[in-house]
Amino acid sequence: MADTVVQTVEVETESDKPRRFVFVLLDQFTLLSYASAVESLRIANRMAGKTLYEWRVIGEGGEAARSSVGTIFQLDGDLEDVARDETVVLCGGIDVSAATTKRLLNWLRRESRRGVTMGGLCTAGYALAKAGLLDGKRATIHWENQDSFLEEFEDVTLTKSVFVIDGNTFTTAGGTASIDLMLKFIADDFGETLAGAVADQLIYTTIRTDQDTQRLSVPTRIGVRHPKLSAVIQMMEANIEEPISPSILAKDVGMSTRQLERLFRRYLNRSPKRYYMELRLQKARNLLMQTDMSVINVALACGFASPSHFSKCYRAQYDTTPYRERGARAARLSV
């Protein structure tokens, strides 16, 4: 089979020296986020017909790292000093708190003091925040980890963007957001034409910017396009710690409480109260699984004044108690 002939894109470079990236793979890193980033750089080189980017892969221990799908990746080296003109990219994934070791944090702080630009893909923003490198800055993280992140890092301005670049740090929401970030870098480095060519090769038809949010809109998520229903759900999601009564929710969208009940029954087959409870319990489960917050503090953060009421509602929803959920998490992390 003949090799495919690629129409290269002419790019002008101020230096013949490629831009270098250092990917740091944390334990159980998300494969999609890492692959999306490195493939974008590879394709940029291919489309330009020259080496614009180089990269190496390191990690704690310097031998191998396990991805989220179980595949083992050989590393080029251990955590070591990087050049100031290199860009460090942490790749996070499952149980990022367990993967954020003391040694990693010390290395991050040291490299940051040396002026190295660094960022995190997917959940790796947690490690950067834990090291104190995002204090006073804007950042993002996968939507599933936002509740726990907000509770732990009050000095970070968390957004819902697909990626954020703030000074010499950057973060992404995970998944294909790595493509959007790398296309931004490629466009800034060598122009929009090359970035567009890379997107075409990836069959990536919609390039997102840092103004785009990572989650689908409420109407798309619930499969219902009803403006008042969407408005009520948005208010619910924004007021978990101090729940708003159905009567006030209804009044705020110009409806009676009975009309709101009918609206939820018609489109979501549950009452507003039930739907609100499910949102609160979902957040509670995220906090129990992702943080070390006490069960009582989790209950308070999710609008439950009584721990016993919280435990009863949690068990009815998930068929286990909050304390057993926390114990199962601890057992899993100790393996």
C-alpha cells in the first residue's frame, strides 16, 4: 500500500529549535486526554513537514505509568529538572488525590520557582492547586471533580471552561479539551492555518475556545427544551448548600407551585422536590468519593441540617450509607 501524500502547510519560525513539552503521567492518567494532546503535536509536525514540537514522557519512579484503561506506558525518565523553555504538562485521571504524592508536589513547586510554564490535563489541575500554583488564578477541571475542588481550594477561581490559560499555568477539563488547548498553542506559535489543518486531520469540526463551557446546556442534558424548566434546574444546581423551596422556584419563573409540579412530572417523571434531592445527593457522593471532608460537613455542604436525615436519604438513593461509602473509598485507595 502506497504512503499517503500529505499537503504540507508552510509555516515561518523565528528559530529552528522546536518547542519542547514534558508530559508527566500520574498514576491512572486519562488516556484520552494524553493521547489527544500528543497526537495534536505529532500531526502539527507532519502537516508542517518539519519538527515544530518535541516531547518526552516522565513520571514518578521513571519506569512506567498505568493509564485509566490499564495500559502500561514506558517512561523516558523520573521527575527531574526541566529546562526553563520546556512546557510541563501533567496528565491526571482517576483518584488524582492518591496520585498527588508529596514528592510530586515538591517537584512541582521547585520547577515553578525556576519559572517553568506548566499545566494540567483532566484532573491534574488538582495537583497544581494542591501545590499552591493556582492560588489567585483562574482554572478549570473535569465537571465531575468541580464540587470537591471548590470545597478544597478557595483561593482558586474555578470556571466551567473547556480550558483556561492564566499566565504561566493552564488547565483543561479533560477528554478532547486537550485538542482545543493544543490547537490554541499551535495557532499562537505558528498560525491559524496550521491549527486548522491539524483539526482537519483529527476530523475535529468544531474548535472550542476558553469561552466555551465543558458541559452540555441544561436543555440538551435533560433532553427537554422548555425555558422555564431549564431556568428552575439551573437555580437548583446553583443552590445546593441552601436549597430553595419549590414555591420560591415557581414564583421566580412566573408559575404557581402546582404548575411547576406538573411541569416536572410531565418532562422528568418526578417532582421538583425529588429532582432537587437527587442533585444534592449526587454532589454528596462526589464529595464523599473525592475528598476527605467529614460526613457531617458533606451533609451541611449539600443542604442537610441533620446527619441522620442525610444518611437516610443517601441510603434510599444509593443503597448504602455515607459512612460505608467513605469506608469503601478508603479501602480502594489502600490497595
